[in-house]
Amino acid sequence: MIRRLNFFGNPNVGVYAVATDKFVIVPRKLPRRTQRAIENVLSVPVVSTDIGQSRIVGVLIAANSQGICVPSYAMESEISFLKQELEIPVEKIPTELTALGNNILCNDKRALVNPEFEQVSRKVISDTLDIEVISGRIAEWSTVGSTSALTNKGILLPSNCEKEEIEWVQEIFGVPASIGTINSGFRLIGSGLIANSNGAIAGEQTTGPELARIGIALEVD
């Protein structure tokens, strides 16, 4: 299932939320009606918490079904809450690249990360998410998490990716890759789309043809 929604009146839904095949994390003040819509589309429970007392959860954390990476300034109460609710590792990543959601693109198999991450940071990311970590760029952007939407079934890349790059990403993640845009032509897909293997939620400015490409890329209806 694919549905168009705005969060806090904003079509950049990927800024505020992170979706996996086990759960979705959203900010605390996201209306309960919106949270129920997310649960209906993605067929997993929603957990609500701020990160570092900020509601831009999708920018600040990276997660898969096995773990959650949070910035160094995440509050201990927030970390404890996530551990209690989800019963998976939640770890602070030692890096100045604190917008982890923008800098890490991952599913349950592998992660592609900003090349500026130091080796110690990549090691903590790998251990927390229990996956192999590879450094690289997408369409010349080092903020790889903001560029694309990735699930365990497929990936939607920005429309300016070259054929060789599409093939490279497919090899990394082992899923089909397609190109597209979000919210009426915006290339940074990760900012306007959250998705898992069950469905996808796009910003309300997303057009019909863009929704069709999302459905094909991520294998959701």
C-alpha cells in the first residue's frame, strides 16, 4: 500500500520518521490519527519519541530491524525508552556527522554510508545494525541517506543517477534499483518518503507518476 501524507503540515515525511520491517519511529507530538495511518500502511507498530529533544527523527537516526543508531547528544531517557519498547541495540555513534539518517542508507542486509565517517564510527554502525558497512556516494552526494528510499525489497534512487551507479547500488544491496523523484520533482527522495517491505508513505505533493515509480521500485501497490 502507498499513501500520501504530510507530517506537521510538511510533505517532507522522511525528515520526521524512520521505517523498518519491524517498527516505525516518529516524533512524540505526531498526531495519533497520523500514527494510526502509518501503522495501517506499513503494517508495523509505531513508536514515538524525540531524539535529542528534537522531532526531526528521520534526519537524526538510522535504523533497521536489528538496531538503531542515534547521535551522541541523544538523551539517555530516549535511548532507554527505545531499548525497552523494541528490545534491540540502540547505540550512540561517535562522529560529528550527527545527522545519521542523512548519512546512512541501510536495510537489514547492508549499509552505505558517508565516506567522511571514520573507521571507528563505521565499526559501531556495523555492530549496532548487525550488517556490513560500505562507504560511498550516490549521484555525487555524500549524504546518501537523504538521497534514496531503501527497503529489503528494492531501492528508489534520485533521477540523476547514472546507469553504472544504479548497477553498483543493486550489487551492494542485492535488490532491484530504479530512479525517480518525490514531492513533484524533488530529487532527495529520502526526505519525502518512508517505506518498508509492506508499504510506503510519501509527502502529499507527490504526483501520480511519482507514486507509480515508487510502487515499482519498492514492490508495493
